[in-house]
Amino acid sequence: MSLNVEEKLPNPKAGSVLVIGGGIAGLTVAWELARLDVDVDLVEKSSFLGGYAIQFCCKAADECQKCGACSVEKRLLEVIQEPRITVHLKSQLKEISPNGRFSYTISHHPLCVDPQRCTNCGLCLEKCPVPGAIVRGYSKNNMPLYAVDEAKCLYFRDGSCRLCQKLCPEKAIDLDQEPHRISKEADAVVVASGFQAFDPVHRPRYGYGINRNLITALDLERMLREKGEVVRPSDNKVPEKIAFIQCVGSRDHQLRHGFCSQVCCGYAMRMAEALHYRHPEIEVAIFYMDLQNCGKNFSRFYETCKDHIRFVRFMPGDIFQGEEDQLVLCYANEQDGHAMRETFDLVVLSVGIMPGASNVGLADMLNINLDKHGFLASADSLDDTSTSQPGVFLAGTAQGPKDIADSMAQAGRAARKVAHHLRAIDGSNEQENFSG
Amino acid sequence: MRSMVQTNKKTSQAKSTEDIAMNRNVLVVGGGWAGIKAACELAGLGYRAILVDDSTGLGGEASFDHFVSSNGDKLSTLLDSINAHQAVEILLSTRLVSLTGVPGDFRIRLQQYDEVFERSVGAVIVALEADPVSLAGEYGLQRAANVLSQSDIESVLAAAPEDRKLLGNGFKDIVFVVGLHEEENPLVMERTIRSALEIQVSDGCQATVLVNNVKLAEDGLEALYKRSRETGVLYFKLREKSQITQNGSNLRINFFDTVLHHNVELTPDVLVVEEAFRPHPQATRLAQVLGIDTDSEGFLQPDNVHFLPVRTNREGIYVIGSARQPCNLMHGWTDVENTVLEIRQLLGKGKKRVPAEKVKVHRGKCTLCLTCVRVCPHNAISWDNRAVISTVACQGCGICAGECPMDAIQLVDYSDDQIEAQISASMDKEADGPRILVFCCQNSAYEAAQMAQVFQMSAPDGLQTIKVPCAGKVDVDYILKAFRAGADGVLVLACHKDNCKSQQGNTFAGWRVEDARRLLSEIGMEEERLDFATIASNMPVEFVRITRQMEDKLRQLGPSRIRRQAAA
């Protein structure tokens, strides 16, 4: 057996890889593969890379709380600077034939904003008559920074408005671009299509959507990221009392969600600490069943949190409307069991990680399995990146709930499995050539 | 719009590089399943692994890990293959006693019994297992025939149900205590749930679990927990440790149940006490030998997201699996693959292209005081007749350059001359408001500043930024120079504590700002003109807020004395 490294490392021209999903897992797989000199096509269905994680705020108090949001920022910057990675925004996989090599077709929706011309002046967003029809990325590394949401834009509805195109001083907007399809081939596929956050509408007794001061943790992440502070949506004032409700959508056997989302306790505690740091006068309570760990030395972190946060072991079943847009939670006092009614200015629902909407379609196209909850199932109990199909690998929350750090680690493993696969097929090609 | 962010001018043209040889041997410390897998993967890529363990065998049962106990076949195949692999040298009853050198060329000394011998390796992987420690003492209990540790009950349950005679011994009520002394983790919880379930289903006993938080943040655990409850395992969730009396063989447990709201007394036949996972007994010693930092519990990785998943403060030394954080085999093997990626980048095919010069040490100025050696967070500095900085190990933070009392160390891309020229140039620009100079760590504040600009946030008009590789590079001289050049105020912006890629860069920066403030007040300048703050790359709003606050303060103070004098 030869020990020559030169022969054993993957051939730099070993092939190209399709990565589905541009969230933190997809970005990491793509970047790790590029570092191995493999070409990558990164397909992202939205207008921006970074998925949910790029929307998260820094939760540092005096010191870093290890939420990992800054790692996403860094990884995104690395990916957009990496020439081996071809990014396809507003694109979706339409067909794929798994026959050794993967022949696939992706549909591209027009970006409408030319990244070369756009100077990020923001005039389009400012002047657009329909809220949400022009959207802005979350990071400076989301380029172009502005995008047109076809579902809301009047031009795409009935052709009645072209204001942004007319106003853009750089002529960077072109609404008439046609969608098109691209067909390519890949030697391996990594599914990193991510999750969808639980929609609290499915827990109607919370009344999400009725009171504006009932928000999801994702809303709070975005608010802290954009404004740097927390305010009540109803009056833009800093709330005096905030409640977090854990396990919204997770560990919910009524909804057949018999799994823990693994991230919510961590983000709620970290955000609560960040809120306390920024506004020490705010009272924060967390309603929970079982607190899950986050990061290293959780015991110590939890002890610190207890100094600033009230932890209430009770899951309020209903949320009632109070006066002045306040919200009322009812719960049993842990000590004597007495019923309590408590009023809050803002209630945050710690929504869980649910299987991605595209999982069913992807599983079908790629001929891989779903687990009983609807996540993509791994085929090896010791390797959660493997699937039943050779050359198809999993990374990130498409496979199951996990935090940023675990998504990145799993993505690294997936990249290694891909490299291994490429070497194997490269070897077999060589053998074929040799015998031919 | 005014450009708020000034990019560093490329001073050196095409960088000269050199190729250095990288040793393709890799030391793997710890012969558990993660260490074995790492050695195997490396050997498969053509590296040569030296696998050392201070025990007398590889693998081990690790009965606490369901991934190990349920994958016996796969693991024994792996063990066979590693024993047969030519590219793996297995050294048992062997300890690592010292390590010197640089990544790609570490010299190690190993001790096997009385014999000490040397090897050269390019990289090191630490794959120590965690140490399961019974918390019986913490619960005020003595080990006894009816007070078992979690490992004890697992050994009992390892036998077939008909052979283990739990009921036959008259044991009917079995109580588990877990997570009441300290917050446990899913690995600990899974052991308890599996044992309780097994006893309940196969032995006809009643299993009861006293627990605080049921830790289920791991794939499949919620389902397992649910199944155990459906089969009749009882769970009481307590806020604090229950009162346990152990009187001879009589056990009595009293606690207040927060669901029933009354006191409960249990008199179990057997009590099973949890085990916590502590760092391996060798971890502290190994951290010293390897020059790597630990976290607050003693696991071999600082609590800093930039090191995740497997890096340490020292290039070329990686920590995997339960060496860095208690974890199951699945996650341990994820670490293995990530380490292999890192080692591929570092050692490649045995050659690495590096910048010919990253840092210059001035021979005439260096007095071998070794300040740099002491402050380098990456262990990148050694010495002969002057300080020698390893190009591979050096991460370019510049803490050494900032601390060197002789100014003998210069970063090629960020020399004192370059930075001072930038300070002068930036202060020559006209500005309407107070002139603020901000030293920005490239990893955090500089990104935040750029982000604020892209998002059209209105930062102060008189703001100028200077990018530094790490806030730890900011010298007191730079700060004074900025004031001399006409700054009304100076800010040093660093990463948050525990988020500095060089661990201590922010701490050094904070100290130096303190020093400089003292100097300012000595020469009669308001020390409020200088401030230190921490920030992250994704905090453009905070960047604007911090700089605006400084601007407001400077408006109240008026132009600096130096600028007023210059104007007069």
C-alpha cells in the first residue's frame, strides 16, 4: 500500500458539486469544498445568502455569549470572495437524475437588481409604494443588497408599477428580465436546504397576529439586529416587562412534533441576557418545561442568567389581551399551585425548528428518505450526513434541528464525505481508463 | 456620501512566498473510538498516524454511549483495520511528555514505561475521552449494594434480562437521581432514560426518575423520553436536591412535588446516582504540555466560537470529541472529519506555501526580554539569539508588536510606520464636526463600520477609521500620535470578551487604553477623549451609536488642546 499523499488526496479537477441551500450549512459545505479545490454550484431559493442565521443579532452582553451569529457573517464574506463557488440566487432545483453523475436543472428567477450597478442608495426601498415589495438584505455581504419580492411587487402582479426602475439613479433595476433555466452536471449533491420556523398560527390559542406585541423570537432577532434595541411594535416604546414562552411548536405531541428544537432555550436565554444588558430596567421572564443546554459550562451560564431573568416552569396555554395592548399570561405558581395572572408589555414566542417546506420535494427528486417528523433521514447511525443514495449528502437543519455551531460542524463532515466520494469515483474513472 | 471607512493601502506589491516542508506524521493522543477513527481517516489519506494511549488497549467499552454499544460490529471492524494498517503506529502505555517546535514540524517526546523517545509530527490531535464521575458524594450518599452509580446499573443491565435477577433480589422500586446537583446534559440524561426504560420494561420493576431539567436537545431523545413515560417510568421534576437518608440499607427520599403540591416520600429498594462527565484526568497536564488553553471546566478548548469545531489557540493542535466537550460518538466522529479537513489545509501534500515574511524582528533592537514569548496567545514565538516568530503558527494579531518594549517587532502589513502614516493622513482631512479616529479590529469593528456605511447609517462626519489586525495591535504610541495629529477623540474598538480570535487581544487593548488615558490626564487633556468599547461584525447600529456618543461628548468638550494650539 502506497503512503504517497500526492496520490491519495483528491484530484483538484475531481469534479463539481451541487449544494442546495445557502444558509450557514450550505455556505460552510461550499467553502470547505472550495478549500479542497472543488468547484461548487450553490443554489439558494431566496434573494440572499445566509438563510435564517444571517438575520440573527449579536447577543453579547459584557462578554460574548457564543450564539455564533458572527461566524455566519464571517463565513458569508469568505464565500462571496471565493471564486470556486458559483452562487445562484432566487433559484430552485427543478429536476435531477441520479445516474452516477447528476444531471440537473435549476430555475433562475430574475434578480431584477444589477449588483454591478447598484450603489445601495436605498431609493427603491424608500419610494416603493408596496411595503415588502423591495426587500433589503441583512448583511453588507448580501449583494445586491436590495431585491424585488415578486409576490408583492405590483409589476409582477399586473404590470401597473415600475417606479423603482424609473427612479433608480444607476439604472440598476430591470423588471423585465425573464426567468430562465440552467442545466448542469455534478458529481455529488449536498442537501443543506434548512428549516422553516414554526408558524404560531398553528397554535391558535396564543392569538398570534391579533396583538402586535406578541412576536416570535425570529421577529426579536431581526429587531435587535436592525434597531439595536427592543421596542413594543404597538407604540415603539421600550417594554417594561417581557415574557418568553418556550417550546412553541417543539415537543408538541398534539401537533406530532415529538422532537426538541435544540436551539430555543439557548437563543431565548442569550437574548434575554442581551436585553438585560442593553436595558437593565426591563423585567424578563422565561416560561419553560425543561431548560436545555447551550454552549460550554451551561451550569455557570444558567446561574448568571438567574440573576437577571425569572424562570417559570409552566407553559401558559392561552394568551389573553390586556389593556393598552398588553398581554396577560395565566400560570400556576410553582410553590403553592395558585393561579397567577401576570401582565406583560411584550411576549416572545420561542418558535421551533420545523422541517423545511421543500423537504418532501427534494426527498422525492433525490430518492432519499424522510424521517417520521419530515426531516431528511440519514442512512447511517454514526454519520448523519449520509443518505441512502451514493453521492447525496446532508448538512444542517435539513437533517434535524441544530444550532449554528453544530450545523457548521456537520457541514464540515459533509464536505469531507463529498471529497471522499469524489476520490472514489475519480479512482474508478482511472480504472476504467486504464482497462480501456 | 463621505467615505467613512478608509481601506489600508496596499503597501507591498506581489508578496514573496516560500514553500516550507510540512511533516506528514500526525500524533493522535487518546485511543478511544474518536482517536481510532481519526488515525484511520488520516492513514486513508496517506498521512501517517501515531496513536498513543496511556492504557493497555484501544477502543474500550464506553458503555455509557449508546452509539458505541449499538454499533459493536462496525467498531470491531474499525479496530481490526487499524491494527492492520501500515500507516498507523500504535503505542500503548505511552504518554506525551513534551512538545516543541512549530506546526508542520513539532518535536515530541513520548514515554513508554521507562523509555523516552522522540518523534517528529506535523500536527497533533487530542482525542481524550471524558471521565464519568459518580456524584454519589454530592448527594450525600455512600456507595452500597443498593446505592449504585449509573455505570453500575449499566453493567447489571448489560446481562440478559433472565440472568440479572433484579426482581429476584427483591428489588422492585428503583429510583434514579439526575441533574439535581448540577445541570446535566443530554448524554447523561440519555443514560438515565435508557436504563429506567429497560428496567421498567424487562425487569418488571418500577423506575422513578427525580430530575430537574430533562435534557433532550439531541436527535431522538424526546421520542425516547416519551416512550419511557408511556411504559410507566415516573418522572418527578424537582427544583433542588431531594432529601435523601441512607440508613444502613434503608433509603428514604423526601421532596416537595410541584405538580401535586404536597410532600412525597419514597423508600426505594435501589437508588441509582447520576454520573457527570468531567475532563479526562490527563487533560490538565496535556494542556500544559501542548500549550493550549482550556475552558472553565477544564475541557481542552477555550470557550470561543472562533475555535469551533476543533481548533485551539495553537495552530496545528486540534481537539476532538469529549476532549473538548462531552459528546456521543456521532458528534465525536463529526469532529474527526473536521479535523481531517484542517490537517489537509495545514499539511497538504507535505509542502505549504507561506508568505516569506509576515513579521520582522529587528536583530539590533531585540534584547531577548521574551515579553513577546509570554504574550503570544498562539505559542508562535521561540528564540535563539533573538525572538523567532513561526510564519505558520503566527496568526498575525500583532499583540507581540504592541507589547514589545523595544519596538523590535514589526508586522509586514501593519508596521508602525504604515499605521502612523495613516493616522497623519486621516487627520489631514477636513471635517465639520469633532475629529474622531477609530482603531477598528478587522474582525469586528471594521466590518461593522463597513456595514454601517453600506446601510447608509449616519455616522459622525469627522469620523476616520484605521483597520488593525486585532485590537491587541493598537499601541499607546498610536493613540498619542492620533491626538498629536489633531484628533479630538480616539476610540479603540475590539471584539467582545471571549470572542477575540487571539483570545487576549481585546484585554491588551483595554489595558493600553487605560494607560493612555492616564498619560492624557497627566498632560492635562481630558481622558474622556479616549475610549474603549467592544463590538461584533454584525453590529452596525452599535458602531454608529458608540461613535455618535463620542461625538456628542467631544462637542461638549470642544476641540482638543493640541488642535486649539495648532490653530492659534
